[in-house]
Amino acid sequence: MGVFITGAGSGMGRETALTLARQGVPVGINDLVAERAEAVAEEIATAGGRAIAAPCDVTDESSVQAAIGRCVDEWGELRGLVNAAGIAKGGAIRDAVLADWDVVMRVNFMSALVCTKAAWEALEKSSGAVVNFASISALVPASRVGAYSASKAAVVALTQQTAVEGGPSGIRANAVAPGFITGTIMSSGADANKELSELRGQRVPLRRLGKTDDVATVVAFLLSDAARYITGQVLPVDGGIGISVMDQLPRQVRKD
């Protein structure tokens, strides 16, 4: 039984695919850019794993159905779906460009809905699992991040609704909410600024920024039978930053 992973051409999606492949799980590598999907699939095959490059636009229903269908035909069953595709376009609400909001909502939220719908029948047959990528931003929004926080909050709601509707058929659905994770497209600017990265790491209770494999191993767990009685949950993978708001505030006014 295989797992179909969107946004698997880079970042946390790629690391999730590599992690699952090392565990012997066949993986469907989806990315909008065919070359990225093919490169990851080849990397996995070279290491002895099983992978299918399945590039497509995850907001296009017919393309998604074809990509998932191809993987199901190859594997016989679909064990899991990982909705990791995502983008960000910043900006304050007062200056919002609605076209940008529409794109972010479509890629971050609607793609998860489209893929979940397309995979539903196969997941029912296997009593499979869905893992969606939310974000710490869905739980603790920041200013000037555009539609990102809203789109990820919508992913949380979709996850819970999937769990409720899919539960009677044996489908589980959970979400991970990554914090500051290095090695992703969205962290590339901060990654290039050593001073900023170090400052951010110092604010995290575990005193470091996250790595892509910190998230991938959690996703693999949520897909596994070890998590068989966990559904409808949002699991922060953020080193504790989401619960440390009070610790960030000054305790007293400094008097020199």
C-alpha cells in the first residue's frame, strides 16, 4: 500500500517521501514542476525504494484524479494521503490583493480538499489515513502574512471534518502544524540570514529551529498503525514556540 504526497518535490514534502520510502512504503511524488517530482522519485529508486513521479496541478480536480488513480493502479491500494503542497504571499489585510488571497487559498486549502475527495474511495477500502500540513500560523497568527494563516486555519477545519465524516469508514485524518522549519522554500530568506536564524532559534524553547525530518517523522507516525486511534488532531511540531508567548513578553521595565 502506498502513500500519495503533494508538494513532494522539495522541503518537508520531499523529506516525508524520503522518510516513508526508507520504511519500505511506496510513495507517489507529486509536484507542480515535473522535473522536481521526477528527481525525487529517481533519488528514492536509486536508494532502493519505490516511487512514482506524479506531477500535476493539485488544484485541478481531473488532473489529481488521474495522478492518484495511476498510483492506485500501480499499488493496488492507497494507504495514505499527505497534503503538503503550500505557498505564501505576504501582506497586510488593509492592502490585500484579492487575487493573491485566492491563489493562496486554492493551493493551501482547496488542493487538500481536491486531493482528499479524489482519494476518498481508495482510503475507504484500505481504512487509510490523511495527514494535512497546517502551520503554527493557523493557531498563532502573525501580522502581514497575507492569506497564509487563514488558509492554514481552513486546513485545520478540513482535517477535523474529514475525521468526523471518514471515521465510520475507517479513515483517519490529522494535521501537523510546523513552526520555524529550515530547508524549505518558505524559509529560504531567513535561512540565508545567519543572524536572523540564530535569533529565531534562541526564542524557541528547545533553542533551535526545526529541520524537515523533525516534521517528516511525525507525519510517518500519524500515517502508521501506531497512531490507529488518533484522528481529528492538530499536532504542533514547533519546538514549543507556540506555547511560549507569555515567556516572550517583558516581565518588568528595566531601570538603569
